[in-house]
Amino acid sequence: MGFNAVTVLLAAVFLIPLAAGAARGPSRRKMLDSMGSLLDNVELLAGFLLSVYLTKKIFFENNSGVFALIYKWIPGRLKDFLYGRDVLTYILIVPIILLFVLLILRIFTTPFYRHVIEPLSEAIYRKTCEAGRFIRSLTGALWQLPKAILGVLVCTLILNFSGYYFYMPKMAKWMSESGLYQLIYQNALHPILNSNIAKQIPVIVNDSFRNLTGGADQNGETIVEQIGKRIIGDAVIIEYFNGVTIDEAIKSTPEIDRTAAEIVGDEESDTKKAYLIYKWVSKNIEYDFEKAENIVYNTWKYKSGSIEAFNTRKGICFDYSCLYISMCRAVGLKVRLITGLGYSGTSWGDHAWNQVWSEEEQRWINLDTTFGSSGKNYFDKPDFFVDHRDGQIQGEW
């Protein structure tokens, strides 16, 4: 596997507090401080997890109940500012909620400290004085376990947020390849975040949309030959992908055209037409995880394009985008294919999405039907380019 800075960092954040706790010599004062520190760390860990959870419920899952009521109390300007900005919401709101949560918890932990922690620390001190050095070190390490867990969670969250806002190729690679980071994210952060940053839709990781040059694959073909790029200035124009030209990939059928017409119905607004098609593609096409995982090793094995996605109801980002183009063309909407980098929730990689022209608004609207299939809204998202970047227009119809 080789050196992975993210794994090393997370391991260090976890082990250093344990080592420090194990190295402390026993004394009545240190034992009391350690017990107090244990309580503080448990309190902070519980408060942090609860604050993240409450932020999610108030700002992202507020359809009913007390969370809907709380959301109504929030000033409209603040809601408008935070709408669609998931990471910024967590960064700003979690510390505020955490402050209130800790104040409430302190009401219960203060008497608990006085009546339970102090007598317990005295009893443990007497026992550890009678025990050997190993037991004393083990006890000191265990007291620091909540602090170590909290440190790892916060560090993982910072790495995730940093990767979301700042694309650093080497760091993104380390995060993607770190089994420890992926384990913590999947089992701790992903369940409580459940926002756009946790969409968990893969991106293609072999730079198939971006590499200008590259080595040969097992068949002796270079990446340029596999993908079929045409370089104009600094732009990389894809001429074919998975053995089909883009013109072939966006071909339609009478059934696709008829479905698109049924989706928009009598709607006349370009923006609303575009949104209706976006919703249909996002809801009716399933992400093909097997294809995404294996396409980097066998580029020619899989078919791609609009017809394939419509017939099988499965595909990767290129297929989603091509089907969206076919349906938009069927109802008279001007549309583009864009390729660049997308953020899957844990890593950056090659990705494809669309822009559609709204005649009434006189602007191009960004949308991503692939990420939209995760249940999050990626149609005209305010911070769309937080997890999409380096976009290049591959075609306009």
C-alpha cells in the first residue's frame, strides 16, 4: 500500500492521548483530574455527535414535528443564505448548538462530578496504588479513550470538509485509499451527516476525462486512444467514450422522445421543463456501481449512452448526462455536456454533468442528475461548484 499520510494522521490523533494517559504516574490529584477529564471528554463527545445530529434534523430533515417548528423560527435571511450550502451549514451551526447542548449537559454533570466522580476517583486511586505498573498505565490510557475518539471524529470531519472545499490531488488520493479514513467516515460521519456531502455516488477515479497523456493499458492502448480526446488549446474535448462517439451516445429513440414529452406535459417554462426531466432521470435511473468500479480496467466492455441508460435503467455519470441531453432535445431545450471533477462524499474524481439554457431567465443552469439520484437536490444548487470543478464543455445542442 505504501505511505498514507491520512492513515498516519488519524492513527496519531487516536494514539497520542492514550500514550499520554498511560505515561502519567499515579497521584490523588492526577487521578481526580483524569476522572474529571474523562467526564469532560465523554460530555464533549456526546455533545458533538448530538449537535451534528440536531443540525441535520433542523436544516435537512425538517418536514414535520418539532424540527419543522424550530426551522420556522430561524430568520429567513439565514435560511436563504445557508440553502444548498451543506458544509457551511455544519461549520456555522454545529458550534452554536454545541454551546447550548454543553450548557444543558453541565446542569447534570456538575452534581454527578461532585457526588460520583470525586468519591470514585479516590477509590480507584487506592486500588491502582496497590496494583502493578501495567494496570496503572492501562487505567490512565482508558481515561483518555473518549478524548481520542473525539479527536479522530473531529479530524475526519475536518479532512472531509477540507477536501470538499479545497481540491488537493495528493490529499484526495490519500483519503480515497485510506482504509481507516473510509471506515470512520462510513460508520460514524456518514450516518449522522446525511447531506449532500454524504451522497456516496462514486466518481471515476482513473482521470479518464482529464489526462492529456498517459501510459498504456494491458492491451497497449494509451488513455488518449481509449477515450478518444481532441485537445483544443487547454481544453480536452472527448470524441468518444466507451467505444461510442458523443453524437452516438446522445442518440434518442421514439420511446425516449415520447417519455420526455409526457414528463413535461403542457409546461411552457424552460426552467420547469428542465427540472421535470432532471427529476425523472434522477429518480428512474439507478447508479451502476459495478460499471463504475470496473470501467477503469476494461473500458470497452460496457456500453454507454442515452439509449443504454434508458433501456437498462442503469448507468454512470456519462450515461445519466447523455440521457438528460436526449430528453431535453426532444422537448426543444438547449443543453450542454460538461466534464470535470466531482466530489463523491469521500474523494474527487472524473465526472460528467449538464447545463441547460433557460430562455426566460437568459442563463445556463447547472444540474447533476447523477448526484441527484442520491436524493439530494442538484438542480440549480447555489453552491454547485463546491463539489464540481474544472468543468469543460464537451458539446452543446
